[in-house]
Amino acid sequence: MNKSLDKFKKTVEAINCEYATLHSLTNDELRMRYFYLEQFVNEQKDKTCALDKSLPSVYALVKETARRFSLGNIEVKATSNDLYLAEKYDFVEILGETAIYKNHWDVMGVPYNWNMVHYDEQLLGGILLHYGYATEMATGEGKTLVATLPVFLNALSHEGVHVITVNDYLSKRDFETTRPLYMFYGLSADCIEYYNRYDRRRKETYKSDISFGMHSSFTFDYLYDHIAIKPEECVQQDHNYAIIDELDSILIDDADEPHIIGGGNSYNAGNIFKENYPLIVELIGYKDSKLYEIDRLGKTAWFTQEGKQWLSSKKSIPDLFSVGRTYEIKDFDTLSQDKQAEVLNRIYLQNVFYQLLLALTIYERDVDYIVEDDIVKIIDSHTGRIKEGNRWEHGLHTAIEIKEKVKVQDDFDGMAVISLKNYFKLYYKIAGMSGTIMPVEDELKEIYNLHCATLPTHKPLIRKDSPLRIFKSAQLKDDAIIRAITDNKKAGRPTLVGSISIKRSEQLCSKLDKLGITYRKLDAKNIKDEADTIAKAGFGNAITVSTSVAGRGTDIKPSPDAIKAGGLMVIGTDLFESVRVDRQLKGRSGRQGDPGSSVFFASLEDQILKNLNQKDLDSLEHLGASYSTDEISTDEVRKYFHKAQLNRENFFKNRRKETARKDDIIAPQRKKFYEQRNAVLFCADVADRIVNDITKDSKVSTEVINNHLMSLYHKTKELVTRSTNNNPNRTEVFIPFSESMHTFAIKLEVELTIASFEYFCKEYKRQVILQVYDMEWKTFVLYMMGNLDRAEIEMLDNKYSKMTKDIHRIILRRLQYVSIPFDIRNESNTNEEEDEKTDSVSSQKVYRPVNIAAGELCPCGSGKKYCECHGSNIRSNNKSKRRR
């Protein structure tokens, strides 16, 4: 045991001593022990101290419960909670007054028997996690079981524990595996991945003592909560304690890009990209001079000066590339609107060219993305999984859709953004575990202030990791890989082949097909079969060809005959971009003292070597030529591959720093803005105070504001009353308002609106402020999402100050100059059914539109354009004009 962990030895001993005393208790007495512990924790003012004091007793209780489940079913006197669980889950059965908790249930549709009891190293891991350590545990050492200890302990305070995983499969698997352990004692637990954003059960899950889910789901829910219009739309509770599985993958690998949600207006830029696509294809094929440069490792490309001149000539715009940033033009804001639009259009066209160049030269199908059901879906470069619902920004996704000749999907403006670093800083305490913590120990300490520790293995690791095998060419390497697979198959051992991409795995599968060798695939294209594929991957001489999907968290259990033959063989077809990913793949074999082996292959033609500088490449080429054999697996050659991997890791590290730096700049503004927004969201009185401050600063009489609101109220009340004549069950309505050429809608409760002017005033002010906040914050986020250079980043404070002034100005206008854009008439509406569908304020009345542009969203809230809804007469008039 590490010297740094010696201080926890006595705690482990104390846990085991108390654990021994629990054997004699009945199952009902064991439950009573829990109730005493839970009561003690919640009676203390300092719950943190109370949890620390309770740790030995709670961990002993959890270990004893695990032991009893491993021995068979657990029977107790049935409670109301047991009755509820029996109706919902298959692991609880009620017989008379007895509740039977079974020790077998289904996990991800596969039968599962509980047979785990915490050993000392796992108790130590649980202690470290409670005290906020990033803990390195060798793969197969039972991270899922270790997590039950701090999860159970911290759930006693009922302040919320978030168990965060790297993908939805692992979050569902871990929840379904461990939930009986928590629910036996009445702790509530659920997984957010079962429910969509607007399912009320997702909000209930966050109210649970324990919530499971993937990191992106937690992060996006936080962002969505901060664009909510009503308090009940918010789902997340407090950020108390997060346990992060595969911590380095989430806090390090996934931290190189911020999380962004789109909303507001949608738009489709397909036409301009399609129009210019042939031009970039022609440019790429141009041979007379070099018109562009590419950097595959940096995943970027750019036009040379000759390329810019060529494009300018082709588009007949001589000064197309003369300005790349608006700040390059002195007093840009003073230019006429037409001149500003001309400059912005040229900058936008530059971006269209750039994104098309990236799509055609850098981003590859079955490497960076797949096309499934005619939809371009991004592949996570670290996990090999699909990033569902994600789109590349700046038009890159549209460019790839044009390239792949699929339907161009709509894009949305960015509404909110946050980095993982700043999201996890919201938590009072975070901890986590992984098999590859120590290589990034310094970065975890620097960015997250996390202390790191390594747990000893329970049994000695006997897996045999062969040195990297290197060949002169890719063909020679693949031949050696095929030989290794066939030899392993003959030996009766299962084989897991890990590839760096779908494209690479399919190249290998093609060779296996020609030899008539059967195998199963596991990658982003067939992720639905993941549980079944993993369950069978360890049987006999099975062959599984996978991407990094089969890395983190994948538990392949060799069958007894496979273990006897030597265990699972892991073959890496190439070095991955990080040593940690290589180690994760190796860790699928030799788990918990089982036999196994691993070997990785490389060649002098591998892409990873592009990370070397020219001097190193020349030296390696000279060294390779000095060998007369096809295989050149020597330490002298290997050092170049290790250096290439290290250079690649440093590239990603610098990118993470840049992402964190940009988000750190906006973090103070976001914190201040979200605090102001939440204050308005949850308390209408705050809106009153904001309005009073704005009117005071602007020297506008509050009497004038109140008189105007009273006028609006009378019209609103009449609209609300009429809207319920034919639908008395309606409880809420959207009321449309217009200010100049801008329209917006306010959602009001029917009874309160009819009964109270005070309610109308507060709700109108509250929703107006929230809508204006979001509109202006979206503009600020869009600016932040751009490829800002240093000069533009330094201008952020000024941008934020300007945004604040604009917010106050717009709010004031919406208090003074707003009208309801419909005149009420008594004629019967001939289109009752359509009005019912829109859930607007109209039922059987015709409203005459005033000052609303045809292409704007209808203020009734239907989501349709105005010309397609209440302003349908505008469409017919416009058609007539076009025909003439």
C-alpha cells in the first residue's frame, strides 16, 4: 500500500471490525441501523463532519448488505416503499407481509447475479473518493462496486449525489447493477438517460438522492435551465457531490471543446454552401500552383495568397479577402447599414470557403463522422461513440452535408455555452476514478485542484504486455496482425482487436472476410448490439473487431475454457493518439488476476508519426533503412513512436488550455448574468426592482409605465376572457405583443390574469426581462463562439457593458411602446380547427394583424411563421404581387 495512503489503514481496519459485528443482525435490524445513521447525519449542523464520522459505520453496512445479496435473497418486513418498488422493479417481490429482495435481476436486458463483496483495496478506494481524490484503479478492479460506498454515504444527507459516466450505456449499466443496494434502505435513485429533457421524470430523477447520467447530459441540462422561462422548466437541483467514472476521459479528453446549446431562430445555409461547393472542388484539383495548405494533425487548412487571389477572381470580387475582422475597419459601427452588410457578407463568404475546404480535405467519413439514415453524425474521437444531436459549428456540418449529398439540417444560434472545467467547478465536491489517472496528475491538480492517488490491485496483474511491434510498411503490419489473430484463434483464446477508426477496422475486416474468418463488430455503426457483443466477446475463440468503443468501462469476462487457454488477447492495430487510450484497451484483458495478453502494432507509414518534426522524421527514415528485416521492433525505433504520441498529447493539452482560457474570460460575466436571470426567474418581485432602477436611471415616470400597463391589461383581460369562451378548460394562454416591428408573446395563467392586475404586471415584466436577457445574451454567445483572435477577446468587457445597456434600453421600450397587434372583432372564425392547433388566444374570433413582418414567428406561440398562421392573408397578398 502506498505510503501516502497509510493514514487510511486504520479506517479500513475500523470498517472491517464493525462489519464483523453486523453478521449477527437480522435483515430488519440491519435496516434499523441505517435509519439511526441517516438520522444522526441529518441532525447535525455540520453535515460534512457528520458524514466523515459516519464513514466506518456506513461502509460496514454497505459491505454487509453486499455480502447478504451475494449469499441469496434478502427477506424483510414489507414497508410502503417495498410495495412501491415491487410494482416497478423485478428484483423485489411481496409475499404476504414479507418483502423479498432477490439477488438476481436483469442489467441492460442480460440476466445478472450479484456476487460481489468489497475487499480492503475497494474500501480504501471508497475512502479516497469520499475525500475528493482522483483515484487510479487498474481496469477490472471493480470501480462500480467501489463507487457504492461514497455514493451511499453522501446520499444520507439527501443533498444529491451525481454519478457521472462517459456514455449512456455505462450510466444505465451501473444504475441497473447497483440500485437494489440503495433502494433496499429507501434511498431514491434513477438515471436521467431514460428520459428526455421535457419528461417530468427527468426532473424527479434530479430530486433523487442519487442520479446517474453521462457528463454531457448533466452539462446540457445546466445550460437549458438557464434559458428556461418558467421556474418549473428547470430540472437540476444543487451541485453537491459528483463521482466521475473514467475521470480523465471526462475532465481531460472531453475538455478540449466547450458545451454549447442552440436555440432561438433556426436557419439553413445549405444554398450558399451548395452554390460554392463546385468552386472549392475545382480549387483543390488545380495543379498549376499551390492554392491551399493543410495540417491534418491540427485538423485545419487554409488558403494561400495565390488561393485567395484565385477565389477573388472566380467570384469577381477583387477585395474579397481584404478584411477578415470587423475591427480592422476603423469606426466600423459608424458605416451605413448597407456598407456594414457588404463587409459582413464578404467575411461570411470567406468562412463558407474555409468550411468547405475543411470538409473536403480534413474531415473523413468513418473517421470523424458516419452517415446514418442520410444524417451526418459526429464520432467522438476519444470514445468512438456517436455524439447524438451534436453539430459542428461555423457551418462545418453544413459543408460536410453538402459533400455527402444528404439533406442539410437546420442550424440554431448558440444560446448558452460553458466548458467542462467551469461546469464541474459548480460542485461542492468532486471525485473520480479511472485506470489512467497518473499520466495527467499535474493537469488535474492545476485545473481542478484534485489530489491523485493510486490503489494497489487486489490480486497481482499477470497479463503479459508485449512490446510494440513495428514494421516497415502498413501492408507488412496488417499481415502480421492477421497472423496474430489466426494463431490466437487456433489456441482457443478470444481476441479483441482495437482500431483507431471505423475506416481502419473495416480495412481489417475486409481481410478477415477474404480468409473466411468470422468475427463480431463493435463500433459507432452497431452500438445497439453493444451489450450482447460484449457478453459474448470472452467466449471460446471469439473475435471482436472494435474501435475505442471497447475501451473505457467495457467489461469482457472470459469463459472458463478461455481462461484455461490463456485468457483474452488484445491486439491494437495502431497506436492511439494518447498512451492512456492504449492502456485502457490493454486493460480489457487480465482483469482481477485473470491471465491475458496484449500487443500493439505500428509501421513507418502510420499517421501518428506526422507528429514528429522533420529532423526526427529524417532520422527515423534513415534508421529504418539500416535494417534488412521487415520487422524493426527495437527500442531505438520505438522511442520515435513514443515521442510522436507525446507530441500529440501535448497538442491536445494546449487545445484544452485554449478552451479553458476562453471560457474563463466569459465565466465572470456568465456567473453574474445567470445570477441576475435566476433572480428574475424565481421571483417576480425582482423584476419590479429592475424596472424601477431602469426607469429611475432613464428619468421615465413610473406613473407613465403603470398607466400603459393598465391599458395593456384591459385588452389582455378581454382577450383571455374571450379565449376561454369556447374552451373553458384552458388554463394558460399566449398573449401576443408588438413593439415597433418586433413581436413577442407572454404566457399567462387564465384565472390569475382575469382576477389580478398585479399578477399581470409582475408576470409581464418578468417574462419581458427574461426574453430580452436571452436575446442579448445569445448575441454575446454568438460573438464568443466565433474564432476570436486576441484583440477581439480583449474587447469582451466592452461587449458585455454594451449588452447591459442594450438590455435596459429594450426593456424600457417594451414597457412604454408596446401594443397588442390584433383588433378584436365579433365575426365568427371560419378556421376554428387551425386556431385550436396553434393554442393561441383566438377561438372563434378574427384578429386583424398590425405591423408584423410575414416571415417572423407568429406571436401566438404556435411556432409557425406569421404568414402561415394568423397572418395568412399576407401570404396571399404577396403571392399576388409576385405574380404581377
